[in-house]
Amino acid sequence: MINGHLEGSLSDNQLEEFELLLKTDATFASDFEFQNELRTALKKNERQEIKTLFNGLTPEEGTPQTKVIPMRPWLVAASVALLIGLGSWLLFFNNADVNTDQLYAANFAPYENVVHPIERGEQLADLKTRAFTAYENQDYLLALELFKELQIEQSDSYIDFYEAVVLMQLNRHQEAASLLETYIKNNGQLKDRARWYLALSFLKLKAIAKSKNQLRQLVDQKGFKQEAAKELLQKID
């Protein structure tokens, strides 16, 4: 329920129940505060990392660092357990029989819009804002159309990455995989992220060997989604 609230996917009845629990259940309120703080801190760190990538600089070379929300000591420790264990908990809580569709569902989430953050009340006149607004609003058919237009107008490689994630949401995994493979081959700045989503697309397509190959490369790179890739490899095996 907390995750649904953070993603904006609760129904009206669920939202009423959420508000009631928030007021009457101290443990629930504490859990919500923890997850909300964690989500905010991780998003800020991710945006700073992407900014560094796009600037072509490392923090040591003098890139200004975004001030992030300080995390309480217990929050740091708990976040590690949460991030590593959440996928497994969702996958095995009700069903011990694992298949590729379940593994995909337990590990896939659309990538955050860290490239063009949308401010509340922002005018939707320019194409990039309209495209990413549709993406954030989960209007994926519209987002796909607008990303294609944006690619013609600007030809920025990261647009291909977000378009591929949209195609995955629309269950068009063959198209997504092809786009991600090209993006990685062209050394796109988000290629480590693209490799994770390519592994998931291959998983959905039952191309197990190809999926494992991408996951192993993520593990070897010791960066983005390393631990998640390890966990997923173990489950596939």
C-alpha cells in the first residue's frame, strides 16, 4: 500500500484506507516516513550521477555536488536490506514456483525521469516536457509517440533509452531489446542502465542465455544494479 501511494496507483478506497492507517497506526506511519525518505534520497543521488555522466566529469574533477537529504544511521542500514530483499519477498511470498514472467515482474520498474524533471505547474509547450510528462503520468502510448517526435527533433541518444522502457511497458519487448542493443553498441551514456533493461527484456522473451550474459556484465562492472543482477542470476540458475 505504501508503494502504491508513492507510485500514485492507489484507488480511492485504498487511498482512504491509507490515510486512516497513517493517522491511527504508528508503525505504518513510521514505515511510510522511512520509505518516502529513502525514495527521495535515492532519486537525488541518481539525478546527480546522471548529471555527472552527461557532463562527462567525475566528482573528483570538480563537478558541483547536489546537496542530498541526510539519512539517519538506521535508515542507511535498513535501506540496504530493503533494496536487496524486496524483489525476493515479492516473488516468493505466495508462490515458490519461479518462472521468467514472475522474475520479470519482480524486477522491472520503469526508470525514473532523471533527465528532464517536471516541475509542478510547468508549461507543457515544449516537446521534451510533454514527452516526459506523459512518461511520468504512465500514458505510454502518448509517450512513445512524443519520444519518436523528440528523437527526430533533437536526436539525443538517451531518448532511445526511455523509448525502449516505454516499449517494455507496452509489452513490445522485441522492439525494446533491439533499441537497447543499438543504444549499448553506440556507447550511450546510460548504457549500464540499458543493459539491466535489456536483460529483463531477454528474460521476458525467454532468451535466458542472452539475459544471463547481460546480467553477468553488470556484475563484472561493479556498478549499477550489481547486487540485483547477482540475485537475479541466482534465481535464473
